[in-house]
Amino acid sequence: MVDNYSNSSKSSSSSSSKSSKSRILDLVLKHEGYRSRCINLIASENVTSHAVRVLLASDLMHRYSLRMFADDNANFYRGTRYIEQVVEYADSIARELFSARYADVRPVSGHICSLAVLMHLSRSYDSIMVLSMDAGGYPGYINGYMPSRFMLNVHSIPYDHANMCIDVDACIARIHELKPRLVIIAPSVITFHTPLEGIARACRDVGSMLVYDASHLLGLIAGDVFPNPLDEGASILMGSTHKSLPGPQGGLILADRDDGYGLRDYIQLRVIDNPHFNRIAALALALEEMREYGRDYAMQVVSNAKALAKALDDHGVEVRKRAKDGKYTETHQVLLRHKHRDRFVKMLEDANIIVDSMLRLGTCEVTRRGMKEAEMKIIAEMISSIYHVDDPVEQERMINKIKRDVEDLASRFNSINYSYSLLI
């Protein structure tokens, strides 16, 4: 499509330049073709429905709305009557889905949610407690990143590595000792739930706030297969909207108080200017989909993760387990070990099986495309075939074979009208 401006400004262009091929269109088409032939097991990614994609391309992508600076409290920009309703509705359905008293859909990423909360709810030289990276924590909260910019004193939350969860008793004792301003639980690697009631009670005892960054878990929480931290005593629940929650890339902040601890007014112009209203509309539709199908979807995500982990273990792939009961996972994530991790990740990629460099496998996208336990067994067999090959010549032969099998499987679960979708 060529707009009027392009017609007038480029009227003198030669016919050859008009018909020249777009480099960026070529790259995007190549990307989409390539990824359609892959099985994606990245735990941080998902796919939206066709309907959500349509809203991302709506007229809302061009528009502003800002209810500030006008004496009569009118919107600084005009023509926004439906834009404001879109935002209000998105907030309302988020409150409903997560049993929250406050919701804010404006943050454009999970990281922006983190910035907003740290900027507003802490002051320089406050102490905060966070999960360290070796405990599966999000690296943005550790020293050298966001907290350092705000001159915060960072302390690690005690962690039980054998059972892959927070050491609750040690954490409670540490909270009473430090009296931190914030206790931020932000698991990027999470396979099991940690009961939060005692931690939340300790926070209240010393005047701290419990903040839970559920970037990886929002879809499982919305689907009611993972406990809601707000129900367990957290003050703030936030995270990315595109991991286990199958929405567009963005962020969401929820709270147990109607005023959101003052976040709504604070965020405007301090953290966010234009919140991308096409994204908000698309997020609202994704939340509607979760209200309709979220329970079934989330249950299948976890069931697929358990099936994938067991099948991998049965095929001799080293899967991390919880010490106390030998279970693999209660979430969308499966954690593997390999003595040559980087080489193994690259071999999988060569076979069109996409994982992250941590060997943290996720079942969100394959579930969204309609795969179930039977397909998890097939995927596990593919992965194990590569896992157990050491000879370079045999590796190349095996990778080529598995790549053909992957492309065949992907082609059977590659419909644009993904499962659990509200079609328009």
C-alpha cells in the first residue's frame, strides 16, 4: 500500500526504483518462513492469536492520549473517546482475571514495570531483597543493573537449590533482620511454587512490601494452575504479557489496593509517555481469550511440561528434579543439563529446535499451537537423539534427519488460527 505522501514525494522516482524489492520485507518474510519450520521451546516466548495480531495493526497504533495539562481535565489530545474506553476496559478485565483491586496495562514491557515499582516504592540507600541469578532470579534486579542506578542496597533471598524453591524459614529470618523496603521475588527460572504467606506476614511485621514479578507465570496464574501471589499476601504483582500469558509483548502491574500505591499518577511522564494503545487493545483481547480458555490452556501447558520432562528423562536426557520427591516441574519450564551446553544448544538450533542458552525449555508456544502430550513424547525423542550423539559425522547425519522430522511436525501445528482463540 502506498499513501498519498509517498505518491507526492516520490513522483519523480524511476520505474525501476518503484519496483525494487524491499530489504526489510524480505528479511521478515524469511524470518516467518524459517520460524514456521521450527519447534519453539523458549520459555520466554509465546504466540498470539490471529485476532490479537489484527488489533496490533489497527488505527490505534497511530494515536496519542494524555489527560494532563488541560484546565478542565479534558484530554490534551482530542479524538480519544474510544481510546480511553479501551484502556479502561483493559484495566477492568485484568483486575477481574487476576482478582486484583488495581491494574495498569500501560507499561510497554515487564522491565518497565520493574522500573516503575523501584522508582516509586523505594528511595536511595533503601535495602531490598531479591533472588540472585544462581537462584533463578531475573538479572535486572541484581547489583550493577536497576538497583545500582537507584543506589539501593541489594541482599539475596535465601534459596533451597536442592528443592528449587525459596528457603522460607531463612527468608523470614532475613526479613526480620534487614527490614528491607522491598522484597522482590522475580523468578526467571521457576519450576516449583514457594508458599508466600509466611514471607508476606514477615514483610507486614517489619513494614516491608512484598513484590512478585510473575513475568513467566502470569498465564498460569490467570489460568488458575499456579497460586496467585496477591491471594498469598503480595502487595504488587507484575510482569510481562507475552510468556505464559499469550499476549503481545508488554507489561502489566496489579495491586491489592485500589490506588495501586499511587502508581497510576506516578507512572505518567515519569516512566511512560505513549503506552501504545494498539498493544493495549490487543492485550485486552488476549485477556478475554484467557478468561474464556485460560484454564484449559494453562492446564495443558503444565501437563505438556511434565510429559516432556518425563519423556526426556526416560530417554536418558539429564533433567533437573526436586530432591524431596523427584518431580520435574509444576510450571511451563523444564530444566536440562548437558556437559557441553553451548554446543548442544547450537545442535538443536541446527535441527530447528529452538531453546535458550540456559537449557530452560518451555511449553507455552507448542501448547498454544495445539500440541499435547503425544507430541511432547515425539519432541523428547528428537532432542534425545541429538543429546546422545558424540561422533561429528553421525551428529551431522542425525541433525539433518531430525530437522526433516521437526519441519514435518511443525507443519501440522502451524495454523494462524491458534488454539484458544476468540476469532474476529
